[in-house]
Amino acid sequence: MVLSATSWDQVLAVRQQHPGEKYLLQALVTPQILEGRPAWFRVLVCDGALYLVGGTRYPYLFPLTAEQRFRFGLRKLRDIAARIAQICRLQLFSTEIALTGKAVYW
């Protein structure tokens, strides 16, 4: 596992050292700050129902009010999770989603 690659050349160098391995690349995500908290969210999907909370892990999870969901434009997070459920045909899962100001990452 390489946690500090910051360029494609570094990724290629690691691949040359371990040519038989498979790799998963993930962008370094820096979320926006909303009301003093990082804009990381968890969407829980259970039998077609979607639940959105702020934070990503206990003890940092916090409930979101309807007003916050509207004000921050979080409907798109529910839409992303609903699409994942539809494509994967999953009845139970959770996903982490970050708002960065440039893109939404999950």
C-alpha cells in the first residue's frame, strides 16, 4: 500500500516494482467545511430507504436537519446512493461521500 503518491510517475514506479499486483487508485479528497465541520457524509441504504448523516464514523456522526440538507444541496447525495443501489441491486449498504466544492466523491 502506498499512501503518499502525488504524481502519475510515482504510481508507475511502484507498478514497475510490483508488476504482477493489481492496484486501486484513490484521489486525495479534501472536503469543504460546512458550519465548522468537514463536508463528509454517510448515506445508509436499507431496503429502499435512504438515511443521510453527517460525518463518516462513530463518534463523529451527527444528524442533519431538513433545513441543513436543503441549504447545503445534499439531495444529490441521496441521488448518488439511490443510483448505486439500483446498479448494484443492493438492499443494504452504506457509502461515504464528500463535498469538495469541485466534485462529489464517493
